[in-house]
Amino acid sequence: MPRFLLLSLLLLTLLLAGCGESEPVALAAAEPIESGDSCHVCGMLIDEHPGPKGQAFLDKQGSALKFCSTAELFAFLRQPENETRLSHAYVHDVAVTPWSQPANDAFILASEAWYVAGHDQRGSMGHTLASFRERHHAEAFAETHGGELYAFDDIDLDLLARLSRGELGGSEAMGGMAGHGSGHGDDHGTGGGH
């Protein structure tokens, strides 16, 4: 085969391969929690309760499903019929916003967050997951408030059930960080404070 023809075929193959690639679709941004918004799971008014909140976008849904706590968000996400439909979700980074009234500009992708379960702070439904962008903030929170560190993929229905029963809460978990977090790389830092 002539060299020119071979190069032409190679170039055509590369061009056609590039045609199949699509630009990544931009994720819908987190929506503000507004007065009157109610939790998709329990129906409670979201802004009347402390602690980090959550939002989920399913399939090609245009608007977010909103949740009064991170525990409610995960209880919804970990149901088999919802796991495969998840596009993306958001939680508050409580390292940069007050626990009592988390701000709308403090949402981060839930899949990239670090979580502390079994701490002494309460959310709208009692026991909840404290959520943080940076691992070292989660570690510092656990040192102060107790609890164990988890990555997004570590949180399952069994953990949520134990959390809701108070088996991870308060004094039982003080200082008991398990070092979970295999779902994240080392890019989240390993420092010890805020």
C-alpha cells in the first residue's frame, strides 16, 4: 500500500474517532434553599432546621430534589431505584458556613466530599452526616465533635441505619476515626485543622 494512502487512512480514522467524542455536559448548579422548600423525603421545611442539607439531580431532571439533611439525601440516593438514576448531588461544606443556617453558596459536589458520622452535632432529623470539601477539615471536626470519617462511596444503607439508631452517635464515637475514605485520592490534604 502506498505510504500516502496509508497516512490518509490513518488521518481519516483519527478524524472520525474524534467525531464520536462529545463535550462533557455541564452539571446543573446547586439551587438555593428558599423559604418554604420542603424535604423530598420527609416533607419538613428545610430552612427551619440546623445542619448541612442536600440536593440531588436525577437523570435529565431540570430541577433539584432538596433534602433537610445529608442523612435524608443519602437515604434517598442509596435506594436501588435511585442509585442508577443519579446525575449528581450537592451537600454543604460546613467548614465554611454556620451549622445553624448553612449558606446557599457553600454547596459542594457530594461525590467529592468527606463525611463525619457519629458526631455530637444534630441536624433536622437528629443524627446526620457532617460534610466537608477538605479531608483535614473533616478530621478536625471529628477530633472536636467525635465521629468517624467516610467518603461518598463508603456511605451505605447499613451505615445510615446505624446512624439513625444512634449507634454511631455521641460519646461512643469520640476519637474513633476509622480512617475510611478509599474513594478519594490524597488531593484533599491531610492537615489537622481549619
